[in-house]
Amino acid sequence: MKRLYRAANLIEATQLKSMLEGMNIDCFLRNENMIRVAGEVPFDQCWPEVWIREERDTTLALQVLDVFKHPLRNRGPAWSCPKCNEWLEGQFSACWNCGTEKAP
Ligand SMILES: [Zn+2]
């Protein structure tokens, strides 16, 4: 067993778990009920954790985690601003430098 991720809240933990299950990765949550006793235990021990049961699933699980944490990263290729030539990652729809919209 291996801890994959410590989530900020149960919603996040549940989302990641269902993504992992969608890839047929055997996983489970820990601390999902700890929120009830928040205040009685140290705060960072209350956070829900996502664990995977099989070590061999680690590589795939980390890929799922990466997509989960950066859902916009792979949205289109990088582009350069036609106005100021700033180089921008694919997830930006407008230039952060001058505000020019990406050409459709
Ligand atoms: Zn620009």
C-alpha cells in the first residue's frame, strides 16, 4: 500500500479516487471521517488521504494524479503572442503580458 496524495478536503479526495477507479486502480481513502474530530487532533492529520493498494499501480496512479492536479496543462500547444511575441503555455487563452487574445 502506498499513500498517493493528501487532499485539502474530502471532495477533492473523492474526485481523485473516482478518477483512479476509472483507470482500474485499486484505491481507498483514509481520514475521510477525521473531519469530525478536527480540533482534537493536529490539523494536518485531519486531511483525507488517497492510497493505492498495489505498488505496481504507482506509475499510472502518478499520471492520473498529475492530470488531476493540472487539468488544463495539456490543453493545446504553446503559442506566441502576435502582438508582443511573449511565449505562452497552451492553457492560456490570452497573453498575460499584453492581454491579446489567442487567435482561434
Ligand atoms: Zn502579448
